[in-house]
Amino acid sequence: MIEVNIENYKITGILGQGGMGAIYYGEDLTLKRPVAIKMMRPELLSNRQVVERFRAEAVTTASFNHPNIATVYRLIQQSNSLFLIMEYVNGWTLSQLLSVYGSIQPQKAISILNSALTAIGYAHKQKVIHRDLKPNNLMLNENGIIKVMDFGIARVLSGPKHTRTGQLVGTPRYMSPEQIRGEEPDIRTDIYSIGIVLYQLLTGRVPFSAESDYQLMKSQIEDPPPPPKKYAGHLSNQLQAIILRALSKSNKDRYTDVQQFADALEKCPESRNVSKKRLEDLVKCLHKKHPVTITPLNQQLVKTLQADIQVSLKSTNNQLDLQSEDNGKSQSIFGMEQKKLLFIRSKRNYLAISFFVLIIGAFVFWLILQNSSKTIKNTPVPGYKEQPSHTISDDGFEPKENNDRQNPPPKQQKENQWIIKR
């Protein structure tokens, strides 16, 4: 078997291509479990926003603990390449399911959506919106469990924006009008996207399609969606009304949260026969019609993988620092933008240190001035004689000097001598 090792992970096959890079099948050699390994395309490493998005997926999803969200295990840097180690989901994307069936029964579609809404609601409670919900990011595993994938462009509601206002992020066929206008999305953006997924599961088509992205986005903003019953006449009026409310042009007219959306679905007639067994039956049919396959690595795939790593290694003309997960050594791989950021940070640190040194210098100068003033005060002035201390006699008079009594003036001594002679 041909394989490539990434630390303690062994890559033995390829699962497909994603928007950011190839997704490989591998094995955790330590824990002996299958994993999916997403490798970022080398040409994207110089794009700082894409790299941040890739890292954000790891940071965001790694904090989740939900049975309907694919788990992220690690983010690895090796040979200046980025690898995202994720839970391997043995199953089918909803795109693959639609390619086999075209559309599915309402009970199965509602069962799929209920599981997806549970996962999305969990993410919203963690203050995270997905912003790119579509059939390719929703998987049905071999046990009939739905897994929400790829939080690569998700954003934490309380955190900094990863995109600038006016920048288009998402897939146009599933994007809400406010996303297309470049407005700040919220949880109702995910409700719009998952509403289109439900529309497609039931009718086999998306509500808006066009030859150009411009016309498609124009339709998303301006045109009302065709009623689902136009393409699936067996749907109830109540289910159609639920879908059309989720696809309202104004987010104020949509469901306020996914729980309200799920409650509405539960009340429609099609929900009476919803059960997990229906998804298990769907899985059995998929195993026959579209068995899960993993393309094993061959010499050409190995060369491609190794070439991608080598290209990443040579892309040092645009560099950015990434902290390695294992050895903590700073290795350059990303772009000149980060160098500018590091320069600004170092400049700020330099200014802070300079300010601190200036404060200490001012304090030392003040101490020197204080000591100088004390020295000047205690230095005797030339020609100045300090006066002796005075005491008060018993009769209340203060003598001029204490030594006058012991040493009388010369004149007084002569008078005393004359009196004695006489």
C-alpha cells in the first residue's frame, strides 16, 4: 500500500477536493482510528484571509461537542503546509444523495433537517454562525446520523470580523440577500440557507439559478422564490408556507431562531410519520446505489501531494509566522501582511519600553535634585560663624555668652587686682 506520513498520521487515500484544498483519508497511528485530513492548497498560503479562515475552522469547531457536528482533532504544520485533522464521516454528502435520488420524501427531508437544525442551534448558542450551509457541508453517515461540516467561514458573533464589510463570503446559490449585499449576517442568515437546502431536498432544485453569478445574486435579492408546490405538488400548504417564511427577503420576516423553525416543522402534516428508521432505510439504499469509496493513493497522487508540500516550502517570498503546535518554534510560511503586523507590534513594544525608561529616568532625576538641595542647605557660608547656644539663668536674665563669667574682660581683671593691693 502506498502511503504518506504526516507526524503520527498515515495518509492512504483521497476523499475529494474542497474549496480550500484536498481532503485525504488517513489513520491515526496512535489511537488506531480513521481520520479525514484536509490540506490547504499551497497557492492559498499567501492569502492571509484564507489562512485565517482555515485556522478559524480548527479553533471554532475544536471547541464544539455535539453528535451532529464533525469533530476537529488537530491543526498541524509540517514542511510549511497546513493539515486539519478531523473526524472521518463514513457516508454521503447531501449533494451525493441528491445526485442519486433527485429529491426525497418530505418525511426523510424533515428528519434530515431536524438533525441539522439541532446542530446549528447548538452552534448559535456558542455564538457561532456557519454562513455557508449547503448540501456539500451536510453529511449522512452510515448509521443515519447527520453531520454538519466545514465551519471554515463561520464567525464568532462576539469576536472580531474575519471579513471586511462588503466582501462576499459564501456560496451564491445558498446565500441570503443580506450576505450578498455585504451586510453583517446573523443567525437568520443560517435559517435562510438551510431553508434553501430543504427546498432542494423536496423539489430537486434550488429556488434561484442563473447563467452568471451576477444574475443569480440579483435574483436572491429581488425575486420571490417559486412556490415549492410548483415542482412538488404533493407538499402540504403548511410545509410550503414554512419554507417560504424561511426564505423571506428581509431577515425580520424569517424565524427568529432555529428552534422556532423546528417547532413549525413539527406541526406540519408531513412530520407525523417522521422517524429515524426512514433515514436508516435511506442509508441502505445509498449503500447499494452509491457505495462509499476511497480512492487509494497511487504514484501520481503521492507525487501531487509531495509536490504540493514542496511548493508550500518554496513559497517563502510571502511569509507569515505560524506557531507550530508541537515544537513551539516560529516558522515562516504565510505572507508579507503578517510581517507588517509584527513590525507594528514591535514598534508598539518599542514605544512602550521607551516610555517606561523615560518615566524611570525622570524619577531618578528628581531624586538627584532632592539630594542636591539638601547638600546645598548643609554647606557653611564663608565668613559666617555659628552663634553659641544660650541658656537662661536662675535670675531670669539671659547672659550674652556663657563664657563671660569664667573669663571676665581684661579691664575688670585689672580693677580687681588694684582693689586687692589697696
